[in-house]
Amino acid sequence: MKKRSVVLLLTLALVMTNLPAASAAFEWPVPEWNIPFVGTMKTPDGFSAVEVKDFRLFIEQEKKDLLNPKKTAATKPKAAKPDTPFPELPAGLPPILTETVPTDPDALTKRFLKSDFALYHLSMDDGEAIHSAWFLIARDGDEIPANVNIFTADVAPEQLAKLDEVKKWVDDNIHKAQYTDEKNKVSLKMLQMLPIQAYKRETGKMWTTAGRAMITVEGMPFAFFTRVFALNIDNHLTVGILGGFDGERSFWDPVVRDLLLGLKEPVIPR
């Protein structure tokens, strides 16, 4: 699954830099943005969210391939390796960072098969310019472990200090976060991680952090930002990844943050 996560990232980069290849039905503006497995959000004026159906088909095909051992073995991608190995993460991290996602490849594969994914192209007219971004969202197929309570309880000061250690660990090692896919001529270089923050929602907390990266496709550099949002949706970890060109971050950060803070979760039959 580690190999597949790199393939997924590079595929997303290719889609983001080649919009005409992605098929979707366009509607602009939309009064509400509904993500079936997450919920509904009221949208600001001039906003549109269009699902990239090619990405959904890609995920469906990945799941089919994982269920076909012979095909998986025959098409196993070559792993992209960092130029320099990473040191160990700081000890004593919050459970959300150590226990939510399994490290065993088979367990991770089973989790992937049960999880939901969607990719959206976002656009918004603020009256002076039309802004564009991308939003990838994933809902974990398993429930959040009982000892992971950072979405519902106040985080102890020592745990907040550990999160600061994670930020420092990233800052100290970010120059090592460089990956290259020689076959597809795509490379990724991380530039910066922004502080970890928490926002209050009606049903708990939302955690977020952001980063900046340089992606090179066929020798052409593209500077991107990425903001990650983590929420508890019906006791399932749900992660949204907002991405776009680096100059658009200051516009999209508050727009998507407010959308997610106002998210109305679907009513799940019991």
C-alpha cells in the first residue's frame, strides 16, 4: 500500500496539471455541495464543486486489482524512494498519528478496500477573479479507535507539545522529502509545513495543517500548496486534502475551512 499511495499521489499530480483529461459535469454556481459519504455544505456565492469522475474510476480499478492477486503481482509498481532516509518519528505521539492507520500491508489494504474516496475540482468567482483548486476527500472504512479522542476532548498540554515536536521533526527533515517517478517523469519536493491547528465544530473538533511543494512534470515546475483537514464523521476518520497552485492558498484556506465547519453530516440508519 505504501507503493500504491505514491502512485495515487503522482496520479493526482498528473490530473491537477492536465485538467482537460478529467471528465466531469460542470455546474456553476451550486447552492450546496454534497459529498455522499461525508455530508452537505452550504456554499458561498460563485462557488462550484465538480467531481472528477476519472479519479473515482481509478480508485475502483485499484480496488479491483487488489482483489485479483495475479494482476496485483503482475502490475506491482516500482516504489518511489526518498533520496535520503528519514530518522524515527518522536516518541510518545498522540494515538491519531500512530494507531489510526495500520502499518501492516495486508491490514492497510483491507482498510483501503472499505474506504471511500472522491476528488473534486473547485472554482469560485469572488467578483474580481475566478479561483480554482482541488479537493480530495477520504473516509476511513473502519471506526476510530476508542483511545483516539482528539476530536471530542481537549488535548492535554503534553500532547500538544508532541504535535509541536512533529512540526519540528518535519521542519528538520523536509529537505529529505523528495520523490521521483522516472517512468512518468514526475517528481515531488516538499518545501514547507505550516502549523497544526484545531477548530471547534458543532460535533467536535477539526484539525488542520498545510504544506507547500514543488511538483515537476516533464521538466516543468509547478508550485503547489496542500492543506489537510481531519474530522470525525460518524466515528470514522475523514481526511480532506485541499490543493492548488501556491498563490491560491490564502484565498482557499478560509473558504474550505468555513465549508467544513458548517458541514451537516448525513443521518446514518442504525
